[in-house]
Amino acid sequence: MSDSTITRIAEQNAGKIALIKENREVLNAVRRLKTGDKSALAEAAGVSWPKLNKDIGDLEKENAVQMGARDSGQIYEVNSNFAFFVGLSITNDSIKLSICDFSLQPLTRDDLSARGFSHLHQMLPFSETGENNHVVSFGVTTELRAIIGKVNEIIGILLAEESANFHLLGITIAFAGFIDYKSRVFAFSPHVQKLNETPLDDLVLPAVKESLDNRNIFLYYENDSESAVLYEKESLFFSEDKDRRDLRNKENIGCIYISAGIGLGLILNNELFRGSTNTAGEIGHIRAPDFFQKLVPKTDAEKRDKESYFLEDNEESREDNKKPPSCKCGHDDCLETKLKLDVFNADTFYDFINKTTADKLDVFAQTHPFRYRVLEEYISYVFNLLINLFNLDIIIFSGRIIKIIHAMGENLELLKRTSALKIPSNACKCFAGNNEKAVLVGAAIAAYYKCGFGDSEDPIKVKWRKA
């Protein structure tokens, strides 16, 4: 790619980022409302009608907003090709990627081909099907050198797309744990331990970082649970389920993301909540009761399931002294450790992955009735904690064991209503969200919101308006 082309990309990106920063609320209103009613757009954006009219005109001139046709008539909509954002997620055994357009919708392999992004279409190994057909997955070991190598390889693929229409503005890298933004280090990464105390700047090689800077493409880092709640909140505006779409203006939302660990993304009073040190939501490391020992089997099937637990993997010694492995948080009775061990009899990450495959989760309640009831107790414990503490409007479960949450159906509502105080419990909605989309698309959405921060190294602050 020539120097003149890179200079052109840098100038275009700088202009697009500035435009997003100055018109974010109007863009959000256009994206969410899908209407031609400027009065409604002005109210949703919190601006006067004359300012809205001027802003819409400016955005149309820059091709960020355009007129579209719907059954209801002409509407304003964002130009999905105006800009693109990438979400990356680092886990124990893979780095996953999703590319989102300016509508904040993820692109599939076919989408890349249709938009003329031939290099990305050829080089990105899409492996998922169905609703997760936007996911690109790269295998990687837990060695820091391997992680760094793969991250830089992925960024190199993105930068090598030569289509003049691929306006990449930002990349967010999400992971389980938290970041010391002031010191710019991965402060705590219990599941990708090689990242612990690693400077953020070490993850991207100097030459790659220079290539990003030369194009005015920014790089941002985010917690996976914060990414997940960003996605779940934004998805309420576009849900095809009317009941969920009616929840779009709810101001207090908790998203419980269960994967290698358990994290909580929180929106309180319509604002992404981070806490004083940006480490709020580490619910997986609260100390939890031992429901496996407390519960008594009610049926012969439950009794057999509990007995079979001690025979798995020839670990008969657990019956006399069931000792969970110590978590990197320093405790052996934290919620994520106990849930994985008591419910799935998994004491390592790979053991947990093997025991929570889709086919095993589909029949978990039937094959493990006692352990299923233990899982219900842990879910009730979480309901009790979150509803009574935060008086949430919505609790959304997301992540690896989402199939079980889906299968609970009405029983999930029963667990919620019987676990916490009556008034806040009855007012709180709960449901299963999305697995792969949550973190990856949420990370890309975080990159969109980072456009308003300029060169700030602080974590993003997001506050939603009613729409």
C-alpha cells in the first residue's frame, strides 16, 4: 500500500472519527428509531429540531446517514458502509474476531464478499454456522509469545484489505479480567494467566502499532463482561421479539457472562458502571455457599447422579473430602470455581470446555438431575444477590452454558421470583441472551463508543438516552 494511500486513509478516518464524536446522539437516534420523523429523532437525540435538521443535513453530506424505504414510508438510516469496527476476544485456546459495520451489525463471510472485501473474504477463517456465522476463530496456545503473534497476524490481515470502502476506525481487544488503565497493564487475567502484569503496549508489535497510528485506527482494550452488556443493551433496540424490544429503555441491567469465568456487566441509571478502579462486576470471585453438600437428593435418579459424581475420572477420594482447586483470586470457594466443580465436575478450563459442549448441555437436566438442581441453587444465589443489591430492571444470562438457561424456560422466572424480595423481584425481567455475539460484537460496539474519547487512554463511558 503506497504512502499516498495510507495518508488518504488517515485523513478520511480522522474526519469520520470527528464526525461520530460530534454527532453521536443523532447517529444513535437514527440507528435505533428507523424513522423519518425529525421531531422524534430530535427528542431521542436530546437536541432541538433546528439543530437536528442541520446535523442530519451534515451527516447526509458526509454519507453517514441516508434515506431508506420501509413499509411505513421514507426513513433516515445510517449508511452501514460508512465505517467498520472490529471486536477481538482472547480466551485460553483461541482468539475470535467479528467485524461490525456502522449499523453495529456483524458481517458474515458472504457479507464481506458482497461488499467487495476480497482479501478479508479469502483470509479470515470463518468456522461457525447459523446465528454465529459472523465468528472468525483462530487457534492459539496460552503462551504469551503465541498470543502476541496471533494478535499481530490478525491485525495484519485487517490492514491488508485494499478495498477503498473498508473504512476501519477501531479495534477492541476483550478478555476475562481487568485492566489498570493508568499503568496500562493487564492487571488480573485469571484464565489467560500469561497476560497477568503484561503491559498493553507489549501485545501489539511497534511496527504494527505504527501502521495503525499512520491510518488513524485506534486500539482499545475492554473486559469481556462489559463488552457483553454493551451488546445486550444495544440489541434490545433491534430485537425482533416485541417483548424484548419494549425493554430497550430500561435503565438498570445486569449481564452475567459465563465462560472460562463468570463476570457481570452492569448498566445502572442508563450508564455503564465500572466502579472506582474500573473493576466492578467480578461476581465470579465472590465467595459462595457449598450447595452440593447442602442439598439432599430428592429422588433415586438424583441420588444416583450424586453418587456418580464421585466416580467420574476415578476420583473416588472426592467423596470424603471434596476439595475444589484454588482459584487465582486466592480462594477455593469463589462462585466460578464452585459452579464449575459442583455442577460440571470440572477442575480445569479444558475439563470445563469438554463437559459443556452443546450436545452435553442439551441433555444435562436429564442426565444429571441432582447437579442440575445444584445449578439452580447457584442461579438463585445470583438472583438474590443482584436483585436485592441493585434493584435491576433486567438480568441477562450469556456465555457458554446459555443452552441450559434457555431450556429452563418458565422455571428461570420461578427461580427469580422465589430467590429475592418480592417487589424488586417481580419488577425484574430475566432471560438468556447470546453466546458468541455478546462479547465479540460488544467489543466492536465499544470501539464505536471509543470514537468519542479522542486520544484518551481512560476506559469508555457510555450513557444511553431513551429511544
